[in-house]
Amino acid sequence: MTGTQMRVLVALDEGTDRDMVEAVLPEEPGIEIVGVVDSLDRGWRELAGGTIDAVLVGCTGTADQALTFTEGVSAQFPDRAVLLLYSGSVNGLAGRAVASGAEDVVALPMYGGEPPGPRERDRISDEVHAALLKAVARRHRASAGPVVTHGRMIVVLGPKGGVGKTLVSTSLAVALANAGENVLLIDLDLQFGDAALTMGLEPHKTIYDLVVSGGSLDAEKLDDYLSVHESGVQVLQAPARPDQAAAVDVAFVRQLFDVLRPSHDWIVVDTSPGFAPEVIAAIDTATDICMVGTVDAPSLKNTKLGLETLELMGVEPERIKLVVNRSDSRVGISPDDVQAVTGRAADALLPSSRDVARSINAAQSILSSHPTSAAARALRGLAKSYLGVKQRRPAASLKRLMRRSA
Ligand SMILES: Nc1ncnc2c1ncn2[C@@H]1O[C@H](COP(=O)(O)OP(=O)(O)O)[C@@H](O)[C@H]1O
Ligand SMILES: [Mg+2]
């Protein structure tokens, strides 16, 4: 994948209801619909010409043409995923679709029938989004190479903006540094990264400056591009402007990880919402994933989808930690519900707190501005869980007491 988005082409077979298909196309972070073309032939030409990660094929009736098209794509462009959007009953189609190399089939309402209402549209659009993520994750897994590991690399993920990824990644980095570890924070939210700002660091050279500097990457050169926080955390800042993000491609990001990993015990990566290509590259290299979600229904649904996507990418559940932010919000969803929906218990619960807002306004880590707050304690607890604290033993005094009473 190139750029910062998953690029998706929509090709419509004869007889497909264009309005219906357009109504259910997902508008989600990380997904860019590059075009909707009215024939499979045009779709084929677009595929041959451009960088496209997945094709949605609108079809109906026998779908013979669509299946032939799918077979062609599987043979000619095996790294592109094909998903069918089928108007009508999918009974009998699913088997043929899989045989032709399609990743999935999403059913649309029957052509000529009642147009779907807004809730139905949203449901189908969510289904298309999930199918796209999973298809691309599966392809990706098939083509990924072996991972070489050095220190630990924690990638902080979250399905939406504003869930607390930057709070968690910056705090985790600071907490690890406070525990005496050598830590680098990479801000991979290439368009809107604000980790440095949040930490109160002055603007400095960014990952964009590193890309445009040209020449080869080595640890010594990289030193010039890192700013240093008072905690000792080194930070590679995100580009200063959104338009600079496109210059940072996936190949560069991979190379960057290769150079940086051997010289740091811990790399913490802050990310943009969703599964942008550079985020997928980070997940590939990571030893650990920290998924941050909030307790509202859309975020939970997306957190679950994110966890499923990670599983399809081959990330084992034991390498993932789940952080539930604003866990005390009175929105009618409890941490137990989180487990029921996502299938796993939260590894850390982060309460909503004014102290967080205050610390961010003061451009200070909450760990230093409000070290005894509940939020700071939860964040230190999270860092400790990475450091692997030893099982607590009864204190010596308690042991003596136990011996005496025996
Ligand atoms: N637990 C919390 N309590 C209070 N404010 C929070 C909490 N978590 C996040 N925020 C605020 O929400 C905003 C978004 O958080 P941020 O970490 O930047 O999210 P993301 O990186 O996922 O977009 C920030 O202004 C932050 O101060
Ligand atoms: Mg952020």
C-alpha cells in the first residue's frame, strides 16, 4: 500500500444499482474510495494503471461476469483483494465467489425493492468496512516476512480520533523512562500527530525532514532528528503539516524501524486512527500492541473489529493489551460489557479526569503534573505490566508474624 490510506476501487457490473452501492460505501479513517466505475472493463483498466489495494465489485443476477472478473484479478493481481457487493439472495453465490478468489460477499437489498433506510445503510456500510479490513489483513498476512526482534516495540492503536492514543502512548513512554528504561517515542500519526505538543516539546526536525534529507539512514544521523523530553524519552516528531504526510511512505517507515530498533530497549509508537499502511507496517514490526478504546457503543464495536483484524494479521492475543479509557463515564456501558463485546477483559482502566485535561493544557505529562491522580496511577500500572513486575511476596514483617503465630 502507498500513501496513508487503503485505496479502494468500486467497479459495477451491468444491472447494478449505482445509488444503492454508493449509499453503503464506508466513510472511515484509513479508507479512500478512489473511484466508482460503471463497467468491469473500466475497472480492469484502472486496476492495471493504479495503486489499488482492494476492489469492491457491485453485481446482481447470475453474477457470471463479476466472477470471471474476480478470477482474472486473483490471477493477475494476487495482492489485491476482491469483495462482491451482491444485490439479491447470496445463497448459492458464496461458494462460487470463494472458488473464483473473492475474499467475501456482502449482501445488498434486492435491486428494485425498497431502498434501505438509514439504519440498514449503516449496518451494511459497517459490514463492508469490516470485510475490507479483514480482506486486506488476510492478504497482508500471506505476504508478510519474518519479524526480527531486538528490544520491545509497543504500537498504540485506536479505532477513532480522540480515544486517548496520544495520552496513552506519551504517558507509557514517560513511565517507562521514569523506571530507568531507554525509550524512543515515534509519532506515526503522520497528518495530525501531536505527541510532541502534548509533552511540551519545542518543534524540532520531524520524520518528514528525515525523509527529504535523502541519503542513507543510520543511527548516528537519526540522533539529529530526535528531541529529548525531560523524562529522557527521545521523540521522533510527526510532520509539522498534514500535506507532508504523503512523503513518508511505507518502505521508508520499515527501514526506519530496522535502523532504530537495535539502539532502543523500548520503542513506543503513537498512531493515526484505523489501519493506515504505515500503521500496518508498525504492527508487523511490533512485539506488543496496546489497543485503546472508550466505553461508547461505536468505539466498542470498532475496538472489537480492530482486535479481529489484528488476529487475522497474525498478532497473538497475548501480545495485545486493551486499555479502556474514560472507563468511569456514565454512558450505560460497564467494563463488564467491554469484555462481553470485545471478548477480552481490559488490562487497564483509565478514568475520565480533569487532571488529564489540565496536564495537557499545561503541556506536561500527567505523571509529573498530577502523579498521585487515579489516571496517573492507572498509566503507571500499565507501564509496570510491560516491565513485568514480579509477583508480590508477603512483606518480611508479615512473614515473621505468620511464623510467630504458627
Ligand atoms: N481519561 C481522560 N480524561 C480526560 N480527558 C481525556 C482522557 N483521555 C483523553 N482525554 C482528552 O481527550 C483528548 C483526546 O485524547 P488523545 O490522547 O489526543 O486522543 P487520540 O490520540 O486517540 O486522538 C485530549 O484532549 C485529552 O486530553
Ligand atoms: Mg493522537
